[in-house]
Amino acid sequence: MKELLIAIVNGLVEDKSAVSVDVDEPNEEGVIVYHLHVAADDMGRVIGKQGRIAKAIRTVMRAGAGRQNQKIMVEID
């Protein structure tokens, strides 16, 4: 899942070297939190107008996690 998130975001940003993902252990509800870090200049590209791109990224990630019987959440830092 981490590789999927990085692949999606690398297509959006200019500074690919600044993209990193931290993964937390599952919490008490079994939700795994992925913390996405990008360069400050690329933050707008990842979030998109009115958060549409961020919402789409979260939707794709949730669909992929569902196929693996996981619950995930993506936070953009």
C-alpha cells in the first residue's frame, strides 16, 4: 500500500525526492494511518482545488486496502 501511495503522488509532484510516507501501527480499531509528506511547493498539487485530488487519493487507497481486508487512513502532512 505504501508503494501505491508513493506511485500516485510521484505523478503529481515536481520534487519527487521530497515524497515520503510514514506508516503507523494499526490502532485499537485496526486502522493503519499513512502520513504523506511532500515539499511545501507541491502541497497544493497534492491537495488540489477544494481538496478534490486528496479525496481521490484517499478513495483509491481505501479501495486498494479493502481488497487486502485492511482499514487505512491517509493524512497529508
